[in-house]
Amino acid sequence: MVFKRLLGSLGVGGPTVDTVLDPGAALPGGNLSGRVHLKGGNADFDIDHITLELVARVEAEHDGGESEGVVAFERFTVGGGFRLAAGEERAVPFGVALPWETPITELYGQPLGIVLGVRTELSVAGAKDKGDLDQLTVGPLPVQEAVLEALGQLGFGFRTADLEYGRIGGTDQRLPFYQEIELTPAPQYAHQVNEIEVTFLAGPGGVDVVLEVDKRGGLFGGGHDTLVRHTVGHHDVRDWNTEVDGWLRRLIEQRASYGGHHGQPGHSAHGGYQGHDGHHGYDGHHGHHDEQRRSGPGMGTAIAAGAAGLAVGVVGGMVAAEVVDEVGDFFEGDDEGGED
């Protein structure tokens, strides 16, 4: 993945920058490596710093409804403090550690519709240019993949995935947003729940698996959301199908037993998420978000059970194209280069 950008703040004759990420999907908490290629302009320039900024397209709920925007969630200075001569070509290699809670954007090579990017900021002689975005692909950690595969083998289907601005109460969440992977219920649970949502909060010591169940309303009452958390180690070896099925059975039974209270003290469902704010933390792309766009990557997409586990299947070849178009529109529409 490559982008080229002439420094708008310096005009014609300024240096240009190409950022190239090493091929392959990165992992949460893992290494992100590549090179920043610089080419000198018509004169010598002092390169103060080269900074990489990780950004994500995030949705938010607030009093005015829903909106989406771009949230920067990490910055790394990877070079600087040198003079770039006129016409000189120079490559600056980098290797940085992604935050452990970095969302996953693909599963078994299939995109989930999550949009992450790497923005390169070049500071030259006091002027800054943020450049364009380079798409970032992140795969699941082994434990995340094992849990999702177990859900697939139990018969759950993929509905959609998104990033929600806010915090989940009772957790050690670090980023200002969290990822939700929404699944349709397996046949054995279809009469009890509408959907299940999975959130992974990874850290150096392991992964919190947050499960939320949207319970079906009965004849004498409405449905309620129930949320619980389970912590697993990065190298845990378990019978994941049995483990995950047990989590879900206990969650549903707990919800029925408490009769309207949350499954565990200290954890909350949607109404208890902290910090929903449609303005704070955004740097652009506001506005009411399009429901079709929100759910587009999940429509017609299924997670198939069986030997392959949780594999994203494309129906009629349409879903992959929708995801690619949406991602492409996002990066092409980012016009923030040249601003401080």
C-alpha cells in the first residue's frame, strides 16, 4: 500500500513522501513496520519530524442521534532532525507496536467493514502536512480467532461489525472506542435471543471477551440486553466450542434468573456504556450516518459453521465489493492534508 503526497503547505517544489507498509496483516499488540520514502524538492529542507498517526472510522450515539467521524488513537514519531537536500531520496524504516485494543479488520482474509488507516505527518521547517491515509489491515490474535471460530461452529452467523465511541463500564478499556462484532443467533438460541455482540479488549496479559445478548421479549415483557465478561490468556488451550457454549448458556440463564438485572455487577449493556459523545474526539466527517452504509458490509454476509469454522462467505460476490468501495470512498474523501 502506497500513497504519494506533495506537501501542500510548501507548494510546488516541496519534498514528497511515500509511506509503504510491509505486506500482510498486523496483529493487535504486534509490530507495524514499513518505510517512509522521502524525495527532496527544488531546495534543501529541514525535516523536523516524521509522525505516524493511527486513525479509525468510529460511530457515536448522542442526543442528536448518530454520527460518524475519524478518531486518532495513537501517534508515533519515527524520524526527523535532518536536512533533506534538493532532489535527495531517502528511506526511513520504522517498526512500532500497535495498541493491544486495535480493532481487527479481517477474518480469514475477508474484510469485516472496519476502516483503519495510517496517516503520515511531515513537519518541514515549522510547517506541517498530514498527507493522505494508508489503509491498515489487522488480523485477529489466536485467542480472538479461536472464540470466533467456536461461535461459527456453534451455528452463529455474522451480521456486521463496527466501532462505537465510548467505554464499557467495569473494564480496563484503554482506547476511546470499542469494536462490536454482531452475530445472528445459532438455531438452538434463536427463540431466546435476537443477536449476540462480541467485544475483545486485549492486553499484554490476555483478552477480555465481552459478550452481550439482546434478549427476545416475551408475551408479558420487553427484551433486555445482558452483558458479561470472561478473561482468557493469550496461550490458553481449551475446548473452545464447549467453553463458549457454556458462557452463552450461563449468560442466558443468569439473565432469566435475575429477571431484568444485568448478568454481573459492574458490567453494563448499551445504556451503561460510558462516554458516548458525538463531538469530542472527532476530527472530521460528522453528520447523521447512513443506516445502509452502517449495515452494508454485514448484509448478505454469513459466518458458516463446519470444519472451516467462522469464515465470512460472500453471497453473489456483492459484499466484498461493497466493503472495498466503502473503504476506498473513506480514504479518497479524506481531505485534511495541509492543515495543522
